[in-house]
Amino acid sequence: MNKKIVLGFVLLHFVCSTYGQELQARLTVSALKINSQVDKKIFQTLQSGLINFLNNRKWTPDTYQPNEKIQCNFFLSIEQDLGNNVFKGKLTVQAARPVLNSAYQSPLINYLDDDVTFRYVEFQPIEFNENRIQGSDPVAANLTAIFAYYVDIILGFDYDSFSPRGGDIYFQKAWNIVNNAPESSNISGWKPFDGQRNRYWLAENLHNNQYALIHDAIYAYYRSGLDNFYDNENNGRNGVMNCINYLNTINSENPNSMILSFFLQGKSSELIKVFSHADAGTKIRARDILQKIDITNIAAYKELK
């Protein structure tokens, strides 16, 4: 596993003989917007159950040392009590990846899913079966289907960042969840007609060969780019430049694609720092591309001049 070799260099001083699961996930469930008579203790129980689900389930066949675990954060904000133990909310998903020869964690994912509906009865088992994603109650199963989906997306990005197309198996798992997702009148986000930016379109873009360059972009950004900054800043910057060239091609061929905005979310400050000390030509080229592909942050990229 290439990732293990790289992380061995990143944290060579850390020696530990114990092994564990893949994630070091922090999760918070907030129900501040719920004014119903629901006992708020149920959400504390839900939070504990989800933390256990994320951190103690084995998500890959690989063995991880403690220093290799993927740093990630989940924030589940419950917005509505729909009755009959059914709740609707929003889920923020964040994950980061260490940069070689530094203590810096570069963002992999920073995304808000605003369409999370699920049934939860206190102390009900929080389980996920890849072969029976709908479960016996689709609305209850939707909770773990969503979390398992985002774990696979995180794993896919992380593996892609360490080896070319290394994340394919996990993007395929996410696509499998989409194709077998729970179905109910309360549930949305899994279908192409549920919106232009949802779980369906993210997994579709990552699975579709029409967007194959995104995998080259992920590898170029992290492994060929950021990981090289310590040894050779110019080489590292060239790697990141290759990444945004790939993204520019994706944007030209598939304007307004979800995967482009998903990849760039939360990276503008990092990209500005990468190119702030570049030569004038590289800086201008980077600025022009970034302002075209990351419209939300056009004003921020004006710093590159």
C-alpha cells in the first residue's frame, strides 16, 4: 500500500506496534433547532453510536497503524422532527491528509449535504450491510447508508492521493450504495432528479470515465504537488499546476460539473499560498484558471498578481 510507505516517512519518529481501523473520526450531533418534546438524550446516544460505527468498523482490507488513520470530522445538525422518530437535517463532512515532511494537514473534503432524513429510536443498532443496504426499514437504513457512502468517498480520495487510481474500489462502493440506496417518500439525494448536486451526481462523476481526469488531478495535487514542496518547492508547485490544468480541461468538457466544485471546496486559501511565491507567468496562469473554474472565490484569487 503506497499510502503506508508515504506516511512512514511523514511520521517516522512515531513507532507503535498496535493496529486499528482506518478512521480517526470526530462526530457531533446537534439538535438545538428541535423544539419538540423529544428527549434530547436520544441524540447523545445517537452521537455515541455513530462515533463507534465510524471508528470501530473495518472499512478496508488494509491494516492501519494509529499514525496512518484518516483525520475526519462529521457534524450532523438535526433541523426538523418529522414525527414517528423521523428526523431531517444536514451533514457536514470534512477530511484531511498529511503532507509529506510536515505537520500540515491538507483538506481532502469539505462538503455540506443538506438532505439527510432518517429514523432513529434510541439504542437501535447502528449497522450497515453492503449486501442489504435498504435493510428492513429504509428510513432507518438511510442514516448508515449516508455515513457509509461518505466514508467510501473519503477513502477513495485518500487512496487516490497516494497512488494513481488507488481509490477506484471505494468510489465503486459508493456507486453501489447509490444504486441500491434506501427508497421512501421521505428520502432524497440518491437520484439524478433530486437535484444537480447530491450524492448521486458526486458518485456518478467519480465513477464515470468522462471525468477520469479528476483522479489524475487528485494524485497530481497531493502526491506530485504538495508532497514535493519540502524537497523542491518548484516541483511541488508544478504538480499543483498540473492539477489545475486537469481541472480546467474537465471544466471545458463538462461545465458546471459537481466533482469540480466538490474538489475545490475549501482549497482556495491553500491554492493562493501555493502560488503566492511563483514566478509572474505561473502566478498569472494559475489565477486565470482558478478564477474560471472556482467562480465562488474569484475575488480571493485576485491576490495572485
